[in-house]
Amino acid sequence: MAITKPSEAYWDEKVEASEKVWLAVSILACLFMFLVMVVWAIAGKQNPPQESYIIRPSTFQQRVEEFINKYKIGEENGVPIVEAPSNVDLYLMGRMFQWTPILVLKKGETYRIRLSSIDVNHGFSIQPVNINFQAVPGYEYVLTLKPTQSGEFLIVCNEFCGIGHHKMVGKIIVK
């Protein structure tokens, strides 16, 4: 920022060739990045799920509780652990400051996970694989997931959801 106002004659000067070149390079770079983003969304299959529904948070919570009651196999630190067959829709609920239940999946099988939040926006990120999604109250998303490796995978909330956000961790166990 200048201390004094430039002279009026400054604004009438012609643009130098080097400024035109840099302006053209930056515009081309922006267009290139935009096109790469579009191509990657299509070719990289980075589109959000095509199946989603509007749902009352209380209704989604009730469905999650019914799912837990039917397929519960244990608990870990008060969080239910469920194992359901792959031909059944699984439910995963985000709420301050918890993902529930802990899902037990089998490697190589395809699962449909119904995901939502019952209070505020939560980020759904499976670590260390790069799966990121947004759980929004009032919307139920159906994610298709096929585990390719065994182990324990953490579900991290990557959308600030309140004072306990840093403790909001869930788990998926793949056998």
C-alpha cells in the first residue's frame, strides 16, 4: 500500500507487455485447474452419492437404534459394536461428539452405509484411507463401501462441531 496517492497520470499509462503475459498465464492456469477438476470428478469417480433422502433427525436416530438392537455383538467404551450381513443396509450416525455404532465389515464384500447427523454438520473422514464426506442433519446419504484391506479404521470428524470436536472419533473394523 502506498503512503501517498499516485498521480492521476499513472492510471492513464499503458499496461506493460510483461504484465499482460503474467495475466494471461494466470488466467490459463485457472482454466487448466478448472478443467482438471471437472475431468477428475468424472474419471476419478469423485462424485457424491447419487442416493440421498430427506429425513427427520429423530427418525434417523430411531432407525439407528433399531439397527443396533438387531445386530449388536458387543460394546467398546459404551459405544455399541455391530456386525450385519452385507445384504443389509448399515446405519452410521454422527452426533456431538460421537460416531455410533462401531461397524464390523468383511474384506471384499460390498456394503451400503446410510449416514446422517442428528444435530449439526459433521465431517465423515475414514483414516488412513482418503474418504471424506459431509453428514448433514435432515439428509440421509447412502454410501457404497467395499473394504480392500483388513484392520481398524478411524472415522474422524473433520468439520468443527463444537467444543468436543477433537474427541469425535468412530471406528470401522474390517476382518
